[in-house]
Amino acid sequence: MPRISAVLAERRGTITNDLAAAEELKQKATEAEAAYNEALATARVEAGKIVAAARAEIEADLAKATAKADADIDAKAAVSEQRIAEIRAGALESVTEVAKDTAKELIAALGGKADARSITAAVSARLKG
């Protein structure tokens, strides 16, 4: 019986040691899981900061590019408007000259005679409305 008691005591000791080791490993696993979750949360926060910074930088670049494009468009529109005004002015001058020439030719074709001053006055009055 003493020999069986010794074997049983040894097994109890081994089981107790194994249970203690398992409890220690369980505790370490719990701590590792907590550390992992904390690292994951920190990584998510950092990723969020990086994404926000990148988004802000992209938005700033986009705003600059949009402002530059708007300025370019405004400059081109101003040049176009100036060119259109020049074309209109040239067209009005051409219309005036054509009207004067046409009036002069019509008067001559109808057998009349009119001086340039009268024709200019009549055309100018008609163009003004």
C-alpha cells in the first residue's frame, strides 16, 4: 500500500503541476489576446489618422487644381469675350461700310446723287434705331 500511495501522490502532484501549468498558459493566452486586441485597436486608430491625412491632402490638392482650372477658364473666357467684342465691333464697322456703299449704289442706280456726308448720316441714324 505504501507503494500505491506513493504512485498516487506522485500522480496527484503531476496533475496539480499540469493544472497549474495549464492555468498559467491560459493566463498568458488571455494576456496575449488582450495585447493583440489593444495593438489592433491602436493600428485601426493609426490607419484612420493616415486615411484622414491622405484624404485631407488629396482634397487640398484637388482644391488647388480646381482653383487653377477655374482661373485658367476665367482667363480664357475673358480673352474670348474680348475677341468676341472685337469681332462685333469689326462686324458693325463692316455693316456700316456695306450699308454706305449699298446706299450710294442704290441712289446712283435710281438716278440720284447723294454726297457721302448725307449717306453717312442716314446710315448712322438707321443703325442707331
